[in-house]
Amino acid sequence: MQVEEMHQKLQERLGDAVGELHTETIDPWIEVQPDRIVDVARFCIEEPDLRFDSLSNLSGVDAKESLFV
């Protein structure tokens, strides 16, 4: 499954909990509302088409005006 398909599946199921897909970097990433991270993670684990079984990278950047995780 391509990242665009994953993003679409997440948006269809979780709506506004899922933000933009960013593909301009080496590793694409998807914005997630902080208060919905548990819902998103649970969906990624339980959805048969996704079946995520590990988290390989979780990082954050404090840019003073905003926090990126």
C-alpha cells in the first residue's frame, strides 16, 4: 500500500483527527491531532489492510511558535 492510500484510509475512518500528508521529505509523514493519537494508533494496528506492528521513529521539534511531533 502506498502512503497516499494509507492517508486516504486514515482520513476516511478518522476524519479531522488526520491532517495533511507530507511527502516533500525522504520519509513521508502524516499530521495527527494530538488528542486523537491513541485512536489513530489503534486503527493502524487493528485495520487488516494496515496491520502496523511497530513504531520505528517518533520525534519532536520545538520551533518556539509551534511543536512538531
